[in-house]
Amino acid sequence: MITAHRLTGVLLLTALTAMVAGAAVVVPSGLTLNPTETAATLAAIRARPALHLVELGLDVIGWTALVAAALTMAARRVALLPSGLLACAGLAGLLHDAGNLAVTQLAAEPAAVEVARAVLLTAKWTVDLAGLLWVAATAAAVLQVPMAAGLRRAGVVAALSGLASVVLPWTTGTAGPSPVVEQVGYALHLPVMAWYAVLGWRELRGRASVGRVGGVGRPSNG
């Protein structure tokens, strides 16, 4: 029977793997959903609907696994604040995907460009808020959970990088973030994902101890 710690590790690594796989599908295929070029975005979806749905499916798996991982952490009654924030991030990510799934259907309606643009804008800002909640979960874990000094420093760096990634779109004002700004933002969020990948790997390896979450804390005896 899988332990709670290993289940958390499996879920975290599944979440991150699915998200990276989704990005690996969408970026080279030109299926990035861009509200500033809504007509072209809808045309790209109409041209490759199956690939678009595969990418969205991977993203849904990723955010769902992140919520599940957060709930397994919370069930152990340790570090409830980071766990709760992480679960909220996952739910916001799923709302983002719901918007993108709605755009998939709107792509079949060429006259619905303005409606699709509004949905895309909402989805874009929802994922930005998901990133903000994820960064908050990281910062809360660094502050609240006992962990090795090196891992704590890495968490601080990851949180600062993630904060920059979610603040960046706000600097564009009414123009909104360009595709280049979005890609820079995603790149700045990678350290947060890498930090959680380390936590997931530690959990999967069974490096668990009481009073920690996500594999962070004092090593167990033996």
C-alpha cells in the first residue's frame, strides 16, 4: 500500500510532468492562445483541434494532480497554509483550462471572435492568479516548514523568480502582455516548478518526517 508521503510525491511529479508535456505540445505547434490575435488563434485551433485538446487534457491532468497533492499534504495536518494555497492555485489553473476549453468550442464560430477574445483574456489572467497563489504557497512553505538551509534558500530564490513572473504582466498596463512577455513569465516560473519537483522526488524516495510537507524537513532516523 502506497504511503501518504509517496502518494504526495507521485501526484506532484505527475502534475509537473503533465504541465511540461503540455507546454512541449503547444509551443512548437503554434497553438499558444493569444487574445491579441484572436482570429489567428481560433484558426489555429480549427486547423489542429485534436492536438489542441491533447494539450488541454495534459494541462487539466497537471492542475488536478496539483490539487490532489495539496489535499494529501493537508490531510496530514502539517503546513496547512502552504497546502491550502497550493490547492487554490490548482483550482485557479482548472478555471483557466475551462476558459480555454470554451474557446475550443467558440473556434467553430468564426463570428464569435470578440466573445472568444473576452474568454481568452479571462483565462490568461486566471492562470496569472494561479501562478500568484503557487508563489504564495512556496513562500509560506519556506517560512513555516522546517527544512534544510539549502532547500530553504532555493525556495526563496524560486519564490522571488515566481513573483517576478506574475508581476510582469501587470507592468504592461492596458496593452496587456505580449506573447514574448508571456514566454518570459513562464520561464521565470520554472524555478517554482523545479523546487516542487525536488519536493516530489524527496517524497517519492520516502524521505519523510513528522512536521514537514512535500518532503521538506528533518531527515528521519535510519
